[in-house]
Amino acid sequence: MSLSVDLNADMGESFGPWVMGRDAELLQIITSANVACGAHAGDPDVMAETMAIAVENRVGIGAHPGFPDLQGFGRRRMHLPHKTLANFIRFQLGAAQAMATAAGGKIRHLKLHGALGNMTSEDGELARACYDAGLSVDPDIIIMVLAATAQEQAARALGCAWAGEIFADRAYNEDATLVDRSQPGAVIHDAAIAGPRIASMVKAGAIITGSGREIPAAIDTICLHGDTPEAVEIARSVRAALETEGVAVTQFPGRRA
């Protein structure tokens, strides 16, 4: 059976005159884009421009909601009532849907950002609250989950369409969660390492931790963070390594099993 995988990137994270990432270049390489919805980053103009370029390049568009934390870029943990958090998810998804429609596109997936993503990878109830909120807006939306974590368990329990994600530029703990950014080696900056590393994981069907342990995982999509200086080089390296190994790069269809 031939292998295929999606490449996604977090983007649309500029704010007014402050530019974050090389989105236009990335959108020529990736197959899915996670667009910030104005809470942790982004603004309406940035959302509109990013989605227009995504449509032009036939890149799938996803909503990328996070904590309302512009100063901290959504990477500071916040503890909100589930009801309040659910409404933040609905609010951001609705904004993304409006902007995508205006650009001639459609929101096909939802991916949680930053600290919210990390917290829901550890806490299944929190993940379910967020995913329930998204599904209440669009029952057919594909939920992008951190593979082999509580996020995946929550999506499976909901019976919704989902896609398993691994990261090209992040190191993994032994429980398949991401190494905290404050720790040495948490972020991978060398494109020459990132590409072959990811190709190995896709072929193995497993997350490979720092110790070399293989954790079986549903790998449907690979994340390339758009805010690192070497994002485009890593994206090119990953895509080239996958194609060299005979792995097709295409949008994920979503799974329910």
C-alpha cells in the first residue's frame, strides 16, 4: 500500500505592521494551512490575505484558535471555565469561516494552538470541551489532533472526523507529548535533520522520541511551524525527504476509526 501524508503549517500570525513568518513561501510547499484567528495572533487583514493566497495555491484551510493572549503568543497556560473556553473556540472558528468564505475557500479542519494544544494533549476532558465547541459550529469539520495523546482519545470518543499530526521541528517526550519549549533541544532548527527524521517516522508509522523509542501513531499530517526563521527550509527538506522515500504529499481526508 502506498503511503501519503499532508504537510501543514501554522500561519497568519502577523499583526498589523509586525510580520511573523514567511507565509507566502510556505503556501507554495504545504497542503494545509492553520490560520490564526485573532486571539493569540493575527488580525482580519492578515487572515484575509493568508486565506486568499491559500485558495490561490489550492491549500486546505483550517482554523487555528488559541488562548486570548496576544502578548504571550498563546504560549502561556490559562485556566478558563470550560463554558468560556468553548465560546472562545466558537468565536474564533466563526471568524475563520467568514474570512475563508469571503476568500472563496472553506474551513475544512480545526487545530488548537500553543498552550491550549499542549494542555488538551494532557487533559482529555479539556480536549473534548474544545472539540465539542467546534463541532457545534460545524459537525463535519476535521479535528486535527496531536497523535497518540489525549487529544486523539477525545476525538475518537466523539466519533468525529479527525487527522493525526506529528511535528517536524519539535522533540518528543516518552508519552508522545511535546518537549517544553523552555528545554534544550525542544525545537529543531536544522533542516538537514528534520527531513530524514520525519521520513523515518512516516515510514515507521510511529513517533520517535529522543531516546529512540517508537510510539505507534496515526500519522496523517506533519506540522511545520511558520514562525521560526528556518521554516521554509525545513518545509522543503521534509517534502523532499518524503518524496524521495516514495511518500505522496497530499491533503488528509480525515478518518473516523
